[in-house]
Amino acid sequence: MAYRYFFLCSLFFITTRAWCFDAYDAIHFEVYYRIDSTHQLSQADVLKDDAKWMLIKDPKNFNLGHNDYNVWLLLRLKNKKIGKDYLLTIENAHLDTLVLYKYGKSHTQVVSTGDRQVFSKREHQYNMFVFTLPDSCDFFLLRTTTQGSLSMPITVKGVNEYMVDANVDTMMLALFFGVVFLSILLNIMLYYRITESIYLFYILCLLGNAILNAVDSGVAFQFLWPNHPGINQYVGLFYACVVMNLLFNQKFLSLKEIAPVLNKVYYALFIYVIVLAVINLIGYYNISIQYLVYYFYLSSFLFLFSGIYIYFIKKYRPAFYYMLAWGIYSVSGVVYMLASEGLLPFTFLTKNALKIGNILEIIFLFMAVVDKIYDLGKAKEHSDYEALRLAEENREILLARNNALEKFANFTAHNIRGPVSSIMGLTNLFQMVKQNDDETNKVVGFIRQSALKLDEVVKDMILLLTLNNKEESQREELLLAPAYYEAKEFFLSTLPEDTEVLFEESFFDLKIYAEEAVLKFAFDQLLNNSYKFREVSRTLKITVRQEEEGRYRCIYFSDNGIGFDSARYKNDVFGLYKRFHVNGQGKGLGLYFIKEYMRKIKGKVGIESRQDEGTVVRLCFEKV
């Protein structure tokens, strides 16, 4: 921890020294300006008419906005010391052309520079524009023009005072780029360790911020392309940085899934940036750079709004640190832009607002990314758990299918062999009694009964195989009543003429999600079971009623038949080939089929029965 305190104390000492020099050793100077909209005036022309010069009251905050005029500055030192040189600094790295005329008693010296000339042409090899003001000169004349913002914060200081301030600026730049590149290195290692794409997007965002600040501070020109000033007019890297920031924000906040409308706003901003890049590439640098300012105001607000909206409205927890990060950066960005436009004083804080905001933003964004990775890890754990759960469910389903097919194989081996053996025996008997018509008719009747039994077994086999091969039913929105009444009509048509059945029905035209064939089959089975297991000593009574149970609509189908002890057989009541009635009727397939079909249409089924009291079957369907 000691090096941190040392660093803070050093920074405090240097800053304090800078303030002390400003307060006690400051040079007094006056600066006047004059605008040449014709681009025709020479230094001799502008000096002829004193009336057109206007005093700059606050040179540190001198700003004429966006224009391409020639601006002339006239500077005079008021309390200069003999034998001491002073330095003039223009704190804007993007001025196209600067020509300084140093008027002495015997000669005039001309220095020409700007970001359209190679970096080595500068009088001092510094990222900003610095000129020596010798004490032998009476006054100085500076001509400047640019296609960007004519922001010209002007300071004049002694060499020692300037060196202290330059050290502070260099330390700020070193601190910023050090934090950025350490963060990039750390996130590269994390990306290779965890392989989460969010780290890759964050690395691009950090790289974009580094490029943005390197271009804005003039460091990129100083170290990356000092011999190619033309690159300064085509800030492709600048636009690439903007795109990287947009991509990271979209990815981090999962806007496509969480906030589709907000995601479209980001795409609109993409288009805006691309249009500005095209305008810049075809040669209209001044227009593109002017409208890029609006992007920074808009994006700062948009990023901050996105964090607030996603965190408070969508309840997305990782957006908390994101919101803090962009909140700090947005405030610092707006402060910096207002200072660049001349709406705020150009001080140490406003000059370095973007760097300070970026450092704090990086810290909070890293915390946000860690939070995001934690959430992704939790989601992955949950998905792994769900995958295991589904695998277990599928295993149980497969085991149940295999068990059912095994039982079916045993059942068919016995039931098919019986009718086939009967048919073979009856065929032999038919050959023996073929001369006796009465006996022949009896044998043919027995053959027909055996064939019908075999046909039922084959039908059951086909139905069971179809049920096992069909994993999901195609549900649709249906009215429940038509399927029930159709099944009822068919059931009544199959009964003997003297059979009496009482119906008590109290359900309406309910809409449910089901499959029509499944619905009819279930009602067919229930009606047939009610008749098959009726109590012959009393009239069969069937009751059908409805109930609402949460997101389900349930039909209760009850009869007054012989019933069985459902509590005793609760684990086997829907099993394959399970029979519980003493009269020996049924094959034990009906309830099994109903249970399986209801499962496939995401419904529920239950049964309750008592011996000699009847049976109640509950079918529940999802509501529309």
C-alpha cells in the first residue's frame, strides 16, 4: 500500500507547485483576436487597423466554436523579466494550421506548425502546441485555422512553471493509459481462462477508449503516425472506437433479449456513426467532426438511461455497476465537451475530465463484467441442473416405455396365441363336422369370436405402439363440449335397445388446449368403462361437471358402478394391463391410454373409486 500513498503525495506536491507558480510567478499578458472570413489578409494587413481587434477577457477559455475562418491573435507580455523566456501553449491538439510571428526589434521570426504538418516541424516535441516567446520580442502574432472546433485555451508561463504543468499532464496520461492497458491485459487472461465472449467485447471497449483518448490528446499523432499528418483528417480509428463501445453496451446489457426496443435505438445510433464516417471519408471532415459532438451528448445520455432502465425496470442485477460507470463517464464527458465548446472554464479538472471519468468508468465496468460473469455462471449451473433433470425424466420415460413394451410383449404372446390356437382347433373341428349344418354354424360362430378377439389384440397393439412412438401431441384451441357429445352419441348407439342410462351434465362450452382425437378417445374410454363396470341391480347414472383449478379447466366424470378400492391400488391404477374388478372384464388398457395421452397434451388425470360406490375420473386441460 505504501506506493499508493507515495503516488498520491507526489501528485499533490506537483499540483501544489503548479498552483504556487501560477499564484506568485505568473506572467501577465493580453491577447486580442481578429477574424478573417476572406482568408486573404496577411500579417501586415491585420496590423494596420487597431479598431478591429477585440480583447480576449479569459484566454484560458477562448473558443469560437465550429468554423473555418482564419483567426488572428495578437499577444503582448506585460511584466516579462529580462533574460527569461516564456512558453505559449495552445491546449488543442487538432488545430490544422498555426503560424506564429515573433516581432523583435531587428528581425521577425516565423514558426509554422499544425496537425496537417509532420510532427517534427513543431518547435517543441509535445502533443499540444507549444511555442517559445523570447524576451527580446515586443509582441507576437498568431494565425490559426481549423475545420474542427476553434477551441484555443491559451496559457503563457515560464519554462519551469510549464515543466511542472507538463509533468502533471504526462502523469495523467500515463496513469490513464497504464490503467487501460493493465485492464486489457487482465481481461485477455480472463478471456482465455473463462472463454466468455463478454470479456472480448470489454477488451474492444477498453481499446476503443484508449484510441479515443490517444487521438483526442494528440498522443496518437505524436507516437503512432508523426510523419503522416493526413491521417489526422480521416479519424477512422475514432469511429471504430465508437462502434466498439456500442457493441459492448449491446452485448453486456443483452438488449436483444431484455429490451428489443432499446436495442433498435442502438442500431439507429450505429447508422448515425456510419453516416458520419462516410462523410469524413469523402472529405467533409469539418461536417463530420461537428456532428460527432452530438453523438457524444446522445450516447452519454443513452448509456446512462440504458443502465437505469435495465436495472430498475428490467431488474437485471449486473446493470447496477454499469449504471454507475456510465453515470460517472457521462458526467465527465459532458463536462469535457462543455469545456471544449467554451461553456465551462478550462481548468485542470475540465481538461482532464474525460481521462478521470474513463479511469473510474473502467473500474466500475470491470466490476460490472465480473457481476455479469457471475450471473452467467449461475445461469449455466441452472441450465446444467435442468439438463440433468430432463435427462433423468427422459430416462424414466424410456424405462416406463420399455417396461410397458415388455408387458405388452408378454400380453400379446398369451392373448394372440390363444385366439390363434382356437382358430386352428376350430378349423380342425370344422373338417370333422362339415356334414352337420348345426354343428358347422356353431364352429363358424366360435371361429368368428376368436377372430374378433385377435382383432381386438391387434388393435390394442397398434394403439400402444402409436402412443409410444408419438412423443408430443399437436395441441390446438378446442371447444370441449362437441368432442364429449360426439363420443356420447356413439356410445348410446352401441347399447342394447332396452338399456337405460341417466346423464347429469353441468359444464359449458369451455375452450381448452388439447388434441381432438385424444379428447374423443378419452370420453369413449370413460363411457365404455362406466357401462362395462356398471352395477346391474341399479340404473347406470353418469355425471359430468366442470371446475376451475388455477390454469386448468377440469372435468369430473363419475358413475355409480361397481367401483374398486383405488386407495389400495393407487400405485398401479394407471398401469398397463392392471385390472381391479372381480367381474373379470376389461384388459387394463383404457386408463393407461388416458393417462399417457393426457401427459402428452400437458394435461393432468386423477381417479378416485370405492367398492360398490362408483368411480370419479378427473381430466384437467390447460386453459386457452
